[in-house]
Amino acid sequence: QITLKESGPTLVKPTQTLTLTCTFSGFSLSTSRVGVGWIRQPPGKALEWLALIYGHDFRYYSPSLESRLTITKDTSKNQVVLMLTNMDPVDTATYYCAHRDTSDSNYFDPWGQGTLVTVSS
Amino acid sequence: EIVLTQSPATLSLSPGERATLSCRASQSVGNYLAWYQQKPGQAPRLLIYGTSNRATGIPARFSGSGSGTEFTLTISSLEPEDFAVYHCHQRSNWPITFGQGTRLEIK
């Protein structure tokens, strides 16, 4: 059974850097066919894809946020970390991580429960 | 960037009725389209992938169709637990994108 869980601060100040950790189980992020992505959802708004990392360390970023994003993995800890710099109130959202496997559906499935991050001074 | 436009924004139906949700892409995504269901306070759940393939454990009343730029999610007979928000999602081109969602509410 694949599970993922996001962790990190619930409140950050403007201009700070957000660091979120996705801890997963039920799969290994050590092969090129498996990836973990981050997606966010502002309250009452649409889903927005942020970043995706595969086991062979290929990384993809949303062009609109690429200059502020960094995604990394720690295979030994079964974790993926997302960093978003220069936080702004518009970055207030629920942040999700999700599994993706090119040998399966090759879509985000399943997702973590999400973590709400509020940006406010 | 491929823009996905979902319609209607809100759909009001009764249990037992048939639901038809649409997703239009600003350019062709082939058949690289998925549908997710999201209930309040929960993460999205994959329903349909590759336009028409049901994900594991998804009931047969859910079906997907379309190709290119026009896609449809159909729920043949609504159950009470189907009232939720539905998102379409394309992985044909980077950046991968989502639609703005259709809220399916009880009439």
C-alpha cells in the first residue's frame, strides 16, 4: 500500500523560505519510472502543479515558479523535500505531494492528505 | 501552457440522475487526460486516466471519453457519495496543468 504524508510549518512570514517534506512508504524512489510531485491548492481555488522528481533525479518545475522552487529527494529516508523561496500571501494554500509511476497509470496517484500553509506577518 | 476549461462550474443534480462533466483543452492533449474527485477536506483521488481507464477500485458508473481537445466524464447514476468537486488534468505537455474544477452538488 502506497502512502504519502506532508509535513512542515503551518505559518510562514512573507519573504521567508518554505520547506516541506513528503515522507512516503510502499514504494522506492530509486528507479527512473517512479516519481513524486508537489501540487498546491489555494483555498477555494484550482489545483496547481509545482514540481516533480523522478528516481533517476530528473526534475521538472512549473515555469511560473521555477526561479523560487527546489525539489530534492533522500532515497534512504523515503523523503522528498520542496523548498519555495520568498513566500507571499498569495502562496497560502494546501500543499500536496503525490506518487507517479510510469509503469502504472502515470498520473498522480495516490496523494498525501495535504498540509495547509498560511503566509502572514 | 495548455489551459483546461471545465464546464459547467457547478452542476446541480439529484441522486439517480446522470451527470455529464466537460473539459476542454486549449490545444490537443491526445488522450493524456485524467479526472480526479475531491471531497471537502480531502485530497484528490484519481478516477479516470488516459481519457477512459478507470483507476483501481473506481465503480463502473464512472466513465470517461473524448480525445484531442474535448473530454467528458460521465457518472451514469449518481450516488450520494458522488457529490464532490471534479478536476481534469493533462500530462501531454509541460507544464502539466489542471482545470478549475466542476462542483457537483445535490439539487
